[in-house]
Amino acid sequence: MAKKIYVGNLPFSASDDEIRTLFGAHGDVQSVNLITDRETGRPRGFGFVEMDESGADAAIAALDGKDMDGRALKVNEARPRNDRGGSGGGSRGGW
């Protein structure tokens, strides 16, 4: 089963291939998704890696706090996104 990993404090110059290689040393990388700003297209400094479970655990243990281009990576298991709820806009109480 695949496990999703959050990777934060990435250098803005990091590429999908660099991250795939870095995590690939610990197991089978299924996907890499580096997050970019919707408006500017610039990297936001974090992303997600999907790996097999044992590889993910090994990568988290080995890479959390590891220096990448002068930045200490923050690596942990991704938490599920909170359901944002709400009604999608200013409800006026049924008016």
C-alpha cells in the first residue's frame, strides 16, 4: 500500500527529478507533486511524495532534518486534508 509523505522547507530550485532521486534511495517512489502558486507558477517550497509503505517510513526517518541546499527538510507522513465544510459562500439564512 502506498503512503503519502509531506516534504516541506524545500529549496525553491528543487525539481521533481531531484526529489524522486533523493527519496528513491529509500524505496519505490510512485509519484512526486511539488506545489506551485496558482497565480505566478512559482514553487511554494513544499510538496508530496507517494511511496511504498516501508520505503516511506525509511525515507521519513532518514530525510527529516536533512540539509538540501542550505535548508533543513521537514519530512513526515502527510495528514489528510481537512474537510473545509461550509456552504460555499455567504449563506443568508434561507432568504
